[in-house]
Amino acid sequence: MGIGKIIGVSVVGIGLLGATGFIVAQSPVGKKFADSRKQADISVPVLMESVIFGDLERTVSAPGSIEPKRLIKISSQVSAKILALPFEEGQIVEAGDVVIRLDPQALVAILDSSKAGLKQQEASLLGSQASLINARIQYERLQSLQETGDATKAELDSAEANYLNAQSSKAVIEASIEQAQARIVQAEKDLENTIISSPITGIITTLNAEVGETVIVGTTNNAGSIIMEIADLSEMLLKAAVDEANIAPVEIGQEAKIYVNAYTDRQYHGTIQRIGLKRQVAGDGTGTFEVEILMDLSEGETLYSGLSASTDIIVEHFYDAMIVPSQAVVDRRIEDLPKEVREGNEIIDLNKTFTRIVYRVVDGKTVATPVKVGPSDLTQTVITEGLSKDDVLVTGPFRLLVDLKHDKAVKDQNAVDEPEENSDSDIETDSETETDSETETETDSNEEAEETPADEDPQESP
């Protein structure tokens, strides 16, 4: 076979293959395959999730700090020098243990002076009683003489005045005696206050003084010296500042989750014990209410006083509710939604500008679906109306959800795209087949080219 004939046969074969490919491409199966390939190429990869049913907790979040339930600040009731501090900061003390001893010398002197003053007043009382008796006798005598005309009215009046003055002097001295007795009681009490005992069993969390320092008593304008603080660390409170906008659903007895900043690997639980009734204003003008939450600590566990923490107060429970990721719920202008979505949908309030929707995935395309939402936490939202249990939603990425439209071709970016892999393998197989055919054709051509000279040699030789 000649080279020209081989080339002609090859051209005819290629033409037949092209015609066959054109016929297959124009067939219904070919068109469907081409359309699916085209749609797959233009589909946007997104995150998809099915609607789930589960439990959701509506919470109110607030910052706060950890404080002992029982915290005693010990200050002195007398001004005196510290003689002894038997315990150091961090040590455990029992109720009744002596924790502070003050110098009693000045108070002993005051007590002795008060006792001496009492004796003086008691002695004065004896003289006052004698004067009173004398004045009474004189007055009674002049009364008898005045009746017989042996005493004048002026003499009687003077005697009466002396008698009344003696009574007054006695009453004054008796009051002075009571005052002296009260001073003695106060001096004895002050002397007792030089020995200070712990009122509770706890740990000394703060020690502000040293032996030899003089402590002072607080007055109206000056705070007294706080010598130490003793806390019972077995019971701790979270004092949370709840924003005034969120205080309404918070009630005593509600449970709370507590997150201590120093212990990121732990989660504590607690119960609300007290809600402050007075609004407190922070430095930036924010209004808050103090809520005390008693923490549930395991036996023997203690926490540092003053730790920063935050809490999620559980104000409402939802059981077996329809839940979707909060990110999947977006706001859209009602006028921007397709006509078939807007009309006849009872969920959409046409008097408003925006409505909340999710994007369902139906046959590989997005469907804008208005929904009614319930409570939400940081990650999940309850859907009360608009969805069914079999719906699949677009849940991300958020950058795509911001501008996502209705009837947009999408595909799950986490799913394995098997059709494309099969198509690629088919293309590779076809290419390999064509390559093998071309190789075989070239081989045949070479063989014929080699055979031709061998046949022609005998004819050309003389």
C-alpha cells in the first residue's frame, strides 16, 4: 500500500470519529452530560448542613469576679500598737483563734482612771445626801414657825430654795456616777478588744499590717485600718454585672455556666442566690445589676479570691427544637426577593423593609426561604416556622452568604465530586486509545514503507 493511500485512509478514519462524536454530543444523553458538566463548572462551592432537631438554651451573658461567700474584714475597735500577729497570710485559722494582739497599757490606764472617777463621784454623793437632809430639816422647821407667825415668808422661801438646790445636786452626782460606771464598762470592753479572735474558720487572704504598727479607729471621714481579711474559700460566689437590658428574664434559682479566665480548661456551674435591686452605673455610664451566683465546687477545691470570670445564665430551655447554624440566617430586603417567594408567603410582613431568610438547596440551586426565628445563642438559632426536617441549607462560608442570591448553582465543597473524576478518567482513556491507534497507524506505515523497496528491487535490477 502506498503512502498516499495510507494518508487517505487515516483522514477518512478521523472524519468518521469526528462525525460519530458530533452525533453523540447532539443526542439527549450527550446534551444532559454536557449540561451537567457545564453546571458543575459554574457551581459555587459552599458549606451545606441538614436541619437538625435538638435542645437549645437561651442564655444571658455577663462578666464578673470570684469572691468568697463569707469574707471577714478585721479592723481594730481601739487605737493601739500591734504586739503580735500569730498567723501569716495564707494560713488556715479556726473560729475563736486569736489572730491579733494589741498593746493594752494605755487602755489599762484609762480603766483605772474611770474607776477612780467613780469613787470620787460616790464620795461626792455622800456629801450631797447630807446637804439634802439638812436643807429638808431646815425647810420643815421654818414651815412650822411660819404657821405660828414666828418666821417670815421670806425665810421660808429661802429654806425651800436651799432644799430644792440640794435635791438637784444629789441628782447631778447620781448621774455622774452612772457616767463613771459607763466609762468603766467601755474601758473594760476596749481592753478586751486588744485581743482579736477569728469569727469564722477560713484562710487569711490579706494581711495589711506588721507587728509594731499602730492601728487607728475609723471615723466618719476617715476609714479605719483593715488589719486582715479572712475568707471561707470552700464557698465561692460569682458577682456578675448583668446589663440592665438583659436583667428582666433573670430570676433567683436559675442555673448558670461559669468560665474562669485563669482556668480555660474548666467549666463551673452555679445557681443564682441574689439579684441586686438597685441599678449600678459604671464609669462609662453603663447600667448594670449585681447578680450573685453560688458556685458548685468539688469537695476540697478552692479558688483564688478576685479572679475574673464570665457567666452564661440559662434563662430558658428549648427541647427537641428545629435548630440551624446562626450564620445561615440572613436578612434580605423584601423587594429584592423573587416574586414567587414574596407573594402568598404568610411569614413575610410586607409592611417591613427586611425579612429573615435561609437558603435551601434544591436540585443543586439555592432557594431563598423566609423563616420565623426563635431564641438564639452564639452559634445556633431556633426556627419556629418555614422549614421542614428534610431541608438542606447553605451554612457558609459567611463571605458568600453576604451576597448569595436566589437560584444560584451551588455544590457541597466537602463532598467528593465523583462524576468529574470519572469524566476525567474517560477523557484520559480516550486519549490513550487515540494515541495507541496513531501509534499502530504509524507502525503499519513504516512496515509498508519498508516492504515496498524490497518488492521493487527485483524489477529494477538488470
